[in-house]
Amino acid sequence: MSDLLQKFEMIDNTMAEILRHKTEVERLRIAGRIWKSARVIVRGAILTEHPEWTDQQVNHEIARRMSHGAVK
């Protein structure tokens, strides 16, 4: 399997069927909530690793991790 394909998670058939019945707006809303949840989880991990960091440092690290290193 190529490196590109290994980076994607496959969605199960049940979830795919549920999403097919959602409108574009509903799917975007779901994606936004997932993104927010991911930020909360990443923030918690960073604060556990670096409790001394400022909010600015934490936010920068969140951006770096969630952009797969695109933010320097």
C-alpha cells in the first residue's frame, strides 16, 4: 500500500450511509465539531506535556500539529 493510502482512515459502511443522508451543511457542521474536538484533545495533550507554556506557545503548537508541520 502506498504511503498516501496509509494516511487515510477508511470509514465504515454504516457511517458512510449515515453521512450520505446528511446535507452539505450538516456534513460541514459535523466536520467543524470534529475539528473543535480534536483541538481540545491536542490542547490537553500539550498542556500535560508542557504545563509551563503560555497560551501563545500552546496555540502555536496546536497549529503546528494539526497542520502536520506546515506551521513553523
